[in-house]
Amino acid sequence: MAELSAETADAGNKAVSQVDRAYEALKKRICDGTWAGGDARLEREAADEIGVSRTPIREALIRLEEERLVKIRPRHGFVVLPISIADMAEIYDILTALESQAAARLAEKAGPGAALLRLERAVDAMDAALADDDLGRWAEADVEFHRALVEEAGNSRLAAIVATLSDQAHRARIATLHLRPKPTRSNHDHRAVLKAIRAGDAEAAYSRHKNHRKKARDLIVSLLTEHGYNAI
């Protein structure tokens, strides 16, 4: 009986692993722009591309639909949901409010230690990426900075909300990555936020991060408009 239970558990873990694999692979294709807004795919096509069966694809799509990244079309696969410029402005407004609150909360925490180290590493990675003119690496480090900010603040519900919105914002970041000026100013902003957190200055951490996110919103919306993106 024990052996049977172990085998059942192994089978269950393998199934979960396949769903997670499908979920991450599908999300990556959406967030990095491989599949653009409005693109339609069949379940079988996605399964063949990723190398799993249709069952984990179907379960992964349910999660992605909950995150408003896809729309499932029964018997017709799914379509990647486009994000309009107005949608993007709203997403950035919410991210600005929630991340700024996280920055203030992190500044208030006594002895952030590991949290500070994680943020410092992300900013250092951004500086190194820009020195190498590697915008792809810069974008990855930028994502890590913002992820660390909300995760280390210690509010799991806030982190979950931000994670979903950040996936959508990342699509705009990638679409405009090579259209924007070199993001040196963005790195300076990150260091200013980090300095306020290190000093335990919640008010400064909040205001500096709020200004940083507002500038990012204005830049991305401007670039999308200027280059004729009605949606991404």
C-alpha cells in the first residue's frame, strides 16, 4: 500500500510539473512578445511546440485566462489578449501605487539585510548590463528589482496582485525596449529608491519610487503612441 501511495504521489507531482512547465512556457511566449496580442493558437500547436500533452496546456491556459493574458476559445484553442495603450496606462497607475507602498513598507522594516542585498544585486546587474549595451539583460535585472521590492515587503497579497500586472507591463517594456533612450536615468532612480530604503526613510522611498514609475508610464505610453501601437 505504501508503494502504491508513493507511485500515486510521483504521478501527481509529475502532472503538476508538466502543468507548471506549460504555464511558464506559454507565459514567456506572451510576455516576451513571441506571441503578440491577437495571435490565435490551437492547443495541439502549443502542445507540440512546448513538448507536452494537451492536458497540461489546457490547465495552464485556465491560469493564464485568470491572469487576463489569454482568452480560451472552446474547440478553437486560445487567443492572446491584446493590451491597449489605455490599458497600459491603467496598469502602470496601479503598479505605481502598490509598488510605492511596498517601497515604504520595506524602508520601515528593521534591518532589511537580505532584502537590501537582493535589491543591490539587481541594480548592480542593471548597471553592468548597460555598460555592455545589453538591453535584454537590463530588462531582466529591472524585472528582478521590482519583483524583489514587492516580495521582500512581506505582503503576499500585494505581491500576487503586482505579479499579475507586472507580466502585462513587461509586454510593453519589451515592445519599446529598443525604441527608448538608454535607460541610464532609470538606474539612477533605482539607486535613489534603494538609498531611501537603506536609510529607513519610508516617505522618501515612497515618493522616489512613485516618481520613477510615473516617468516609466509616461515614456512607454508616449513610445507606443508615437510608433503607432494601438495595442500589443
